[in-house]
Amino acid sequence: MINPLILSVVVMTVLCLLHVNLLVSIVLAAILGGFVGGLGLSGTMEAMVLGMGDNSEIVLSYVLLGLIAAAINETHLVDFVAVKAYKNLRGKKFLLLFLLTFVGIISETVAPIHVSWIPLVVPFLLVIMNSMKLDRRAVACSLTFSLKWPYLIFPIGFGLVFHTIIARAMAQNGLEFQIKDVWKSMLVPGMAMVVGWLISVFVSYRKPREYEQDGFEFDMEYEVKFGRKEWAAAISIVVLAVVQIITKSMAWGCIASITVLLGTATADIRKSNERMNYSMRIMGAIAFIMLVAGGFSKIMVATGSIDSLVSHTASLFGTNKLAAAFFMLLIGLLITMGIGTSFGSVPIIATLYVPLGIKLGFSPAAIACLVGTAAALGDAGSPSSDVTLGPTSGLITDRQHNHIWDTCVPTFLHFNIPLLIGGVIGALIL
């Protein structure tokens, strides 16, 4: 019988590529996987509902971010950032890409605010990108790289969380491994990912791409006044970052930011204009996708399809480390593509890979490389991952960016292939 996880991921991918609504694609794939896995109608729905609850805080955060973005867009902060960026970055598209990448890396490490800055900042820059004829697929790859690469390499911010999860999951499965040594195991796949990013920027999407300027017609040469409301909007963004860092909760950061906007009369929640409604629709749609992705994950775990997939791999390749490492990583790709989060994949993968790695004769460092890389594979390219949904939330504002073809497919090709190669090499040399 076909494995429910493989079937679900394939069905979801095909439906998305055929332009079927993403939310519908995930739901149909999850239900199909549940039925094939023997959960039945009630079991599938129960697992779906339970899994949706796992992502409830993330969902709340995305909706609140939409409200913040809409409120800030009512000030002249948008114009101010756009004009300043235009005057200083005009014609310097590679500098803009590197600056966005740098900000993304900072948002994952020393100021771990994750994707929350993207829907607040990137829409301001679309007019600049359009004037440069900058291919937004290069921007999507740069943003996804900046959100994913740091947690593989740096034991700071989200990276420390990721490395801690790996080390503890390995220890729980009988193999002690120090948190401080995880980054060493991730160096080779991390460097492979850098190569993929550079290819996306300087080769794949280097050529100009035309975009319309509809909705962005304002004079780039005039001086924008930075008044009380603009200061309040800027302060609200700083408050969002600071509170999120202190509380380790994006939701609390958003609530604090909204409090500033309301307290300074910058935001009028009663105001229901087109811009606010549109911003809320975008972020609300992403929030519902995250909810359903949690349900998909819970269904796949409940079917036992992940366990059976790994056990079949072990029986097929015996002591052939090269073949075993390759197919173990492919399985990780399927798991994370379906679950939509590297962090959530680690405990599942470690439970299966640690005993399998020991049996195959891999060193502890090599097993850490396999676990970390297998979890990271599929994060880029997954339709329901926050490292793809985040960039799309900023680039889709003027409706000239497609989540699947302009974010998921480019990031899948440029990051998952290098990670697969790098992970195999790392597992064999460590």
C-alpha cells in the first residue's frame, strides 16, 4: 500500500502547481492521507482539529501583523521609506538584495523577530524594486535564505532554539550530543545553501523583469515630512521587536505595537477602508493556511506513515551509507514539506534517525547533520512554511507575485537541492 505521507505531499504539490487554492490543496491532501492511513472520517477530522490548535499563537500573530501593517500604511512612513530608499539605492539592485538578506539574518539572530518585519517593510520597497526591474523571485530567495540559513549555522536566537531541539532530541533517543557542537555538524549543508542563494541572485534571476507601478504613483523626488504619526508608527515597530524579544512571543509584540498605535491615535480601528481590509485579507489568508498546516502535520503523525517510511529505508540499504544518507534526507524533505516547519520536524525525525544512524554506523556528528538537514529540507519550498509565507506576505501586496510559482518553486530548487547534496557530503565526512 502507498505511504500516506508520500501520497499527501505529492497530491498537495500537484494541486498547488495546477493553481488550485493553497488552503483547499492542503485540506484535500490531509483528508486523503488520513483515509489512506486508516484514520477514518472521525479520526481524520479529530487529528485535523487538534493539530490546528498547535499553531494558534502563530495564527493570531499573523492576523495582528496585518492590522499593524494596515495602520502604518495610513501614515506617510510608507512614502518616507520609499523615497529615501529610492534616492540611496536607485539602480543598486544587488545592494538592495544584500541589505534585505542582512536584515533577515539579524531578525533570526541578535534581534529574533522572525518574519514579523517583512509585511511591515517590504511593501514599502516594491516601488523601488519595480523601478529597478528587479525579479521578485530573487527577492523571495534572498528573504527565505535570510530566514532559514541563520538557524542552521548560528547558535544565536532561533538558531540556539533549533540546535537545542536537535541536541535534546538526540539525547532523548539514546545519543548524547552537546548543543555547542551542533553548528559544526551543520557547516557543510549551510555552505551548500549559500551557493544556492548566490546562484539565485547572480544567475537564475539576474535578468530584468517588468512589473506595473499601479497603486504606487507618487513623486519620488519630493521631501516627505516626518511628523508625529510617522514617529509613532516607527516607535510601534521598535516596540514590536523589543517586546517580542523579551516575551519570546510574536503575539505579545504585536499587541504591544497595536497599543502604541491606538494610544497615539495613529491607528483608527473603526476605520474600514480598502487598504486596511486588503491587508487583513492577505494576512488572514496566511493565518488560515498555518492553521490547516498544523492539522496536516497531526494527521500524518497519527497515521504512523513517517515511522513506516523510515523503517522501510533502513531495511532497503543496510550498511550502504551513501544511499542511506541520501534517502534519509529525501524522507526528511517529504516530512517537512508536509508539516511546514523544520523545528516541529526535529523530534519526529530524531526518534527515527538516531537509532537508524547508529545501526548504520554513522558518527554522532554525522547523525546530528542528518537530523538537522533532514528537518531543514522542505522548509524552503513548502507552501505552508513561514519562511515562504513570510516573503510572499510582503511581495504580494500589489498582486503581482504568485506564492507557488514565484516563492515556493524558486526557493525549493535553489535551497533544497544544495541542502540535499551538502547533507549527504556532511554525513559521509563527519
